[in-house]
Amino acid sequence: MTNRLLPTLTGAAMLAATLVGATAFAAEKLPVRFTLDWKIQGVHAPFYLAQQRGYFADNGLDVTIDQGEGSAATVSRVLSGTYDAGFGDMNAIIQTAAKTPDTAPVMVYQIYNQPPFAVLTKADSPIQSVADFPGHTFGGPAGSAATKLFPAMLDASDINADSVHITNVAPQLQEQLLNRGDVDASLVFNVTSYMNLVSQGKDPDADYRWFAYGDNGLNIYSNGVMVSQAMIADHPGAVEGLVTAINHAMQAIIADPQAGIDAVKAREAFIDASAERKRLDFAMTRLIVSDESRAIGIGDVDKQRLSKSIDTIVDLYDLERTPSADQVFTDRFLPPRDQRLP
């Protein structure tokens, strides 16, 4: 009897060991280091909601999210290997891919369908049009994409870059320095600066003028989720999981924006939830949801528009080579279109 039961018990033990091992394996998550473009704001809700609701974990990922130093700086952080992925600027990817195509990060989920870059001036400023820019001082953070792309906007508007002065300013002081008269205009992300002004008791529409880069020769894409080429090569399933989780959160926020703000508030208790809700709503209506994203879905790009954007950046920055659209963006990891429609 004992001899007949021994194999059965051994088999049961082996099965139990296998199940324990499988459970331990399933519990293991791939660590992913993710950098934001800036300090925590309402526009970062998809990342924090994906983390809070376990969408990352459901896709086998253990994602650590850190604040950023500028949307262009995201490219440098990912390029260096310090971060695996991040939320940053498509145009900085283009510039990097023109120089180091084998190592430049790749955009895998385009979020800002419309460019958020703008020149901000006070309504009583002598700067009433782009033609009035020469001779004035513009403030902008050195790492900001708005600052880096400003010379390209000037060139597209036939203004000599040497005719204006750009001074480096701390990002949290942009509106204050403009209001004090320390600078004549600020180079801003409209979604950030607009809500900063609201929180300061200003009327962003009545008290200020906005000169959008997109209205002045730069019909370009902006921020989205980028990953390193190493992550694509070594962990393609993780890239797909990252995109799937963020898109899941994006759709949840479209259905219930306040859920996204609550997730951000849970991570950063000191934010003004009301202002950040307005910021998120502003981004949704002005940057994320557009005629194009309604047609092709959030996360994707129009390849023809992207190719023209690449040509614009290459020409304006006098880059030595022109990267292809496939070198800076891939739709390989996107969920189906019907799962991405706003």
C-alpha cells in the first residue's frame, strides 16, 4: 500500500511545488523606470490612475514614476538609460534620431495631438503680433521644449533669432516674472501656464495674449509616451503592456475625469485638485482630443503629418540627416483603434 501511494504523493508534491513556483513567477513584475515631463499635474492622471488601479501590474509591470525636468529632457533621461520610458516631446526625439538613430528613444503612444507651445504676453503689452517680437526679452526654462522650439517658430515666422533675447527662468516663476515686468513674454506650455494663471486669480483669456506655435508655422506633434530602443528589443511584451495600461487609464479618464484627478491627489496631496481638474479638462479639449484623434484614435499619428513635422524640424534646426517616421514613432504596440477612440 505504502509503495503504491508513494508515487502519488510524490506527484502531488511535485504538482504543489510547480503551482507555488508558477505563482511566484506570476507575482514577479518587470521593473520599469518612468519619468514625467514636469512636476506632478492633472495631465499626468493616466499614469497615476494606471498605477493606482493596477493596470500596470495586470500587465506584468512594476512602474516607478518620477517627476521630470522638461519634456525635451525626457529624451535625455531615456537615452542615458536612467529611465526606460517617459512622457516627453516628439520633436526632441526627432532631433536625437537625426544624430543617433540607433539609440534614440521611440514614441509608442502619442498623447498631445496638438502642440501646447505658446508665447504668453500681457494684454497691455506692446507685443500685439509675432512681428513685434524683435527687441523684446523672452523668459523660458532651459530644458523646456517651448524654449528649445522657439527659434524654430521665429524662423517659420521669418524673424531673425538674434533680434530677440531669451533668458533662462525657473519654471515655477514664469508667470510671476511676466506679471512683474522682468520679462516681456514667456515661452510656455499653454496647458500649464493657463491653469497657473487661473490658480493665481488671473483671467488667462482677458488679461493675456497667446501666440500658439501651431498657429505660426509649426504644425507639429508634442508629448507622448516614449521608450528606449533597449526596452523594445529586450522586453517588447512589456512595452505593449505599458501602452495597454496607459490607454486603459486614458479611456477610464475620458469616462470619469475626476477619477484621474483623485489618483493624482493620492500621490501628491498638496496639489489643488480643482485647478488640476481644470488643467486636465483643458488638455483633453485643446491638446488630446482633436479631429485627427477622433479619426485615428488617441495614441496614433498621421504618418503624412508626422513626415512633414520631421522635415520642418530638420530644416529649422539644420540637422544633417532626416530620420524616417518609423524611426521616431511606431504603432506596433497600440491597442486596436476602437479601444483608443475618445
